[in-house]
Amino acid sequence: GQAAAVSRLRGVLLEMHQRLEGALSELETNRREVLPLAEEALEIGQAGFRAGRFTYLEIAEAQRAVLEIRQQMIVSAHTSLRLVTEMERLTGQTVYP
């Protein structure tokens, strides 16, 4: 009956909230920690390349790493927005203002 439907909805919302928190946490970790380190490594590599200490392939690999991190951040942001939208649709309430 209605109690079972409410219980299922709570379970769905709890799972979605946990996934949302995970996506937001990953996004924040990448933004604050991972991306700055990768960008710093790329800058150091580019300086080393100009000085003849690194190959173009090594620089390309560092660029690829930065791009992959940025791509993952986009995926995390998209996932977060999708989950918020779905939670708001299910509850009829604003989840995150």
C-alpha cells in the first residue's frame, strides 16, 4: 500500500543522496587537490621540455592527465545535477538551493 510506496521512495532517495554526496566529494577533491597537482606537473614538464630535459611524449602524457581529470570533473558535475533534478522531481521540493 501507501506505506510500502513511501518506504520504497525513501530508499530510492537515500541511495540517490549517497550517490550525490559521492559525486560532489569527488568533484571537490579533483578541484582542490588532484587538478592543481596535475597542472603543476604539466607546468614543470613544459619548463623541462623547453630546457631539453623531457620529451614531447612526456608532455603529451601530462596534458592527457590534466584533460582526463577535467573530463572526470565534468562527469561528476553532470551526475550531481542529474541526481538533484531527479530528487527534486520525486519530492516536488528544492534539494539544493
